[in-house]
Amino acid sequence: MIKNDLQYKYSKECALKFEYSIAAVEQDEAWKEREPERWQLDIDVKKSHLMALQEEIAEYEKLINCDKSQPIKIQVENFNKLPDILIKARIAAKMSQKELADILGIEEQRIKECEDKDYQCASFCEILEVSAALGIEFDNAFVKVDFLQIEEGKKSAVKWRKWREESIEYKI
């Protein structure tokens, strides 16, 4: 995910380099004749990376060019993606990290740290405060509780505890 203008500019440069590299490989007739499968694989890999990069660039451009007079909807696939939503909402609001920090009454460095670490260092209260400051509201949010996944998690936890206890006993 592109988080700022510096990353955006760098991503655009990388996309141009991928395009140049793809064109160069496509013109390498000797390689194509000598190793057609590796030649095609190299092109396919580069195109795959280029497409992913272009998607990120397009998403960032959509955010920085959105109409602030209308709410923007950003899809959240799961709770693990919530940090991305916070960053995307700040970008779409055309708000700097300093502006967000000022609204919250905290140091800009704290917002920078949270975004750099995808909010893994933030408390739940901080995440709620950032969400409120950015006007984030859930619209038609549903949560699925997967009981089979819970049971699998319990089994893994039991195995982990047993392994940890055995390795501690072994060291003593």
C-alpha cells in the first residue's frame, strides 16, 4: 500500500522500470529462441509485479483525487485491514500526519510511528480516536464468527503449550 507522496513517486518510477524491462526482454529474440519457457516466465513475473504496482498507484491516485464534498467508501475485507483504512481515510481527507496529530492533541511522531507500523503499536483507544477524527463509520458491517476456526485455534494452542512445556522440561 502506498502511504505517501514519496512512496507514490517511487512506485511510479518502479513501474516505468518494469515497463522498460518487459519491453527489453520481449525484444530479446535470442533468449526467446534459446529458452522460450524461461523467457516467457521472466516476462510473466515482471508483468505480474507491474500489475500489482499499477493497482496500488491507481488506488493512491483515487484517494488523493477524491471529491471531499462526498463521503468515500473504502471496503474492509477483515479486521487485519483496519490499519490500511485509517491511512487511506487520512490520505483521502488530504490530511497530513501533523494535521491529524493536532486534531488528536498528540505529537506528529506518534501518528508517523503508528502508520509506519500499520497501527500495531497503537492501543484500541488510539485507533478509535483516529477513526473518529477521520470520520470513519462502518456502513452495513457484518462480522462472521467461525466456530470451526475457533476450535482449530484451541487445538493449536494446546499443542503449542504442550510443546513449550516439553522443551522447558528438556532444558532443565
